[in-house]
Amino acid sequence: MSSPPFTAPDNSTPLAGGSGTATPAFSPLYQQIKALILHSLQHGEWKPGEAIPSEIELAARFRVSQGTVRKAIDELAAENLVMRRQGKGTFVATHAERHVQYRFLKLQPDVGDARVEGPAQRRILECRRARASAEIARALSLRTGDPVIQARRILSFSHVPTILEDIWLPGQAFKGLTTEQMADYQGPTYAMFELDFGVRMVRAQEKIRAVLADDSQAQCLQVTPGTPLLSVERIAYTYNDVPMELRRGLYRTDTHHYRNDLS
């Protein structure tokens, strides 16, 4: 099915040769095409896992060369927003894809391979509506007192409690999320966010520090109070850098380590 003509958002930079009344701001043509494709992704024209139009179709749509479109898509692919499949086309990236399911989880077993170890077993301790504190509101770009979903869970590997997580989500975007829904979904949580709520996390920022387990945390993770833990605070963003999740995790590192590949 052919895509409908695209209408650029207000205040967007016009394509080369176009006119506009906004303050001129030069950007390469492929960057402008990238922004237009990103706008379509953000507004759900193509859903996670769906194919986007071919380079030829997009070139005709935006009235630019196929090479310009290819360069724009190359950057989107490098940012894990789309995925190229040889002989099949380009698809909107999704956390349901096996090789990107745990892109944001950097905890690896000391022995063996994470793929062999398999996904974590999840135990949801709570999932409830709450009001955002000033600190949570600031992290999620909300107002103090706005509704949020607050969840706490334990992730176990080989039935050993390994991660204790507290999660906060904007209440409006995740209205209706329940304990049962979080517990029953068999795939990655971020894939469930895509499927059930139409929210795709595209990047995350983390802060990492060493802490000592207090009595409550030690009980949840079945360790001795005072055991060293890795504290990982993550803010996950959807398109256009909109924060959609604050996650604070405490990681046991007696059988696992935190691994991050730098390039």
C-alpha cells in the first residue's frame, strides 16, 4: 500500500529549495529526510516490527534522490530505530526482536552465555497508581503530583534473586497497567510496552554506583545486610527524547557482572 503524502510538522526546517518563515537553520538534506522519517515513526505511521516504504518509494515521496534516503536510513539503523533485513526491506525496530530484546540490560553471567542462561524469572511485588514526588516528576518531565504507575519486582536467574527493581511510568501513557499484566507477559517488558501501550523506548541513560544492601533489600535478594550491590538508575526515552520510564535497580554481582561494549 502506498504511503499518503507527508505533511511536515510545524516549525520544521523546510527541505532544500523550500520556503518558510522560521529562522533559517541549515542541516544536510539527508538529516532533514531523517527528521521526516522520525516524525512518521513517532506518530505511529509505521508500527514496531512493520516494514517502512522502500528507499525508492521514500525518495519519490520526499522528492529527493535514493542515495539521500539511504543515508538517512543508515543513521536511523545505526541508532537502532529501524532494522535492515537482507532481501526483505527495512523494518521499524522492536524490543520483541530476539537480538535486541535485552539491549538495555547489561548484566551478564560470569560463566556461560546470557542467551544460554535465558530470560529472567520475574516476581512482581507491586504495581499501583501513585502521585509523582518532585524527584520522580523531574526525571519524567511531569508535574509534582501527576499520576504515575509505580512497580517493584525481583528478577531471578536460575531461580536466584539477582535484581531488585523499582519502576515509575507516566500514569497517562500507561493507564491500566496491572500486576497481572506485568507478571503474565512472557516477553521483554519493553516489548509489552510497545504492544499494549504503543510506547517504544529508543534509548536510555544510566547512572551506576556501588551501595550496601539495607535490611529490606537484603531480604528481597536473599543476601546478608551490608552486601555490596550495584545500583543502576536508568531513564528510558521514546522518540524526541521524551522520558517514559525511571527505573532503579539493585544488582547482585556475585555470579554476574555489568558489561558495556564501547565503540
